[in-house]
Amino acid sequence: MNYFAHALNHIARPYFMAGTAIPDWLSAVDRKVRLRPRCLEPWLCCEDATQSEVAAGALKHLTDDDWFHATRGFVEVTSELTRLFREQLGPDERFHCGFLGHVGMELILDGVLMVRYPDRFEEYWRAMEFVEPTVVESAVNRMAKTPTDRLAWFIDLYRREQFLRSYENDRTLLARLNQVLLRVKLSPIPQDAEKVVAVGRSLVTQRLRDLLPVEHFLLS
């Protein structure tokens, strides 16, 4: 799951919603900082309500990932996307098609959800404006073994750039996927791989309930 999927059902709770983004924010900007369940659980019932919301949101992200990665939909859709990328790009392992299948599917899933819930997507950005980046960074630094001084800056950038909007279009989603690849020091993929993204979008749309099963995820 990616940012919007994690947040979709929690937009009325801005700091909880922000908490669901923290593991991905840290992965993007400060990979040495990790929030494990044992770091988060002691803060779930603390006197500071904002701190508790941030902790609960981050823990929700981790539990969401646990069930999501175990679904039949995740296994089958990711495997199919991996196959399609390998068929398009060839056997050259510098492209790491397994990684492409995984990350590409999660970005496509966010794009599909944005199209399905456009009003909630706009509400997401409005709710994010209620979040004070320095408050979130301070909350993380109380819980993490290794502190960060880059998270508040990145939250501000995230809100300003709103790069999730690029996921709605196959061409711009591919460009964003290449940015992710460059960030983790992998080779970018050529523009003709856009056709794989298009097929992946159709596949994710068809398998949406298999990816987000009713026992775990509310879809109206």
C-alpha cells in the first residue's frame, strides 16, 4: 500500500492520517530512521493526544502492510506485473523487475483509488494542511531510536508538490516510478514501459477487492 491507500479511511483524523504516511516519508528522506511496533505501542495511550494519534497512525501503516502483502491479490498482481516488466525490459537484472512489480503496483493502486474517490483525494490534501510538520517530526523523535531532522522539511515539500497527482496518468506515473528507482540507486526504465503501467492499471482495477479485502479495508 502507498500513501493514499493507507490514509483513505482516516482523513477525518489529520494526525492519525499523517502517522500512516510516516514510514513511507522516512523511507524517502531518512532511511536510517525506523519505527517498529515496539517503539510505537508505548505511546498509544499517552497524555498527549497528538502524539498518540501519530503513533497509532504509524502502527496502522505497519499492520496494513502485514495483511496487504499476504493477500492473494498482492501476490498475483505483483507477479503478473513483474512478468510484464520482464517481458518488456528483457532479462537485464539492472531493472530489478520484481521490485518494479511491487512498487509499480502500489503506485498504480493509489492512482486507481484517486480516480474512484476524487472528493476524498481533495479532502486528503485539505486535511494535510492541518498537520504541523514540526509537531510530527518531534513526535517521531520521541519514539525512534535514531532521530531525524529532515522529516518536517519533507512533509512541507510533500504537501507543496503533491506528487501523488502524477499517479493518475500512465506517463507521469512512470516518471515518478523512475524517480523512486533513482533514489534507491537502480536504473530508470525506458518510456516504452508505459504500456506495462497501462495494463497494470486495468489489472489493479479488476482486482481491487482482492487487493483490499472487505475484512481489512472499507470500500464504499
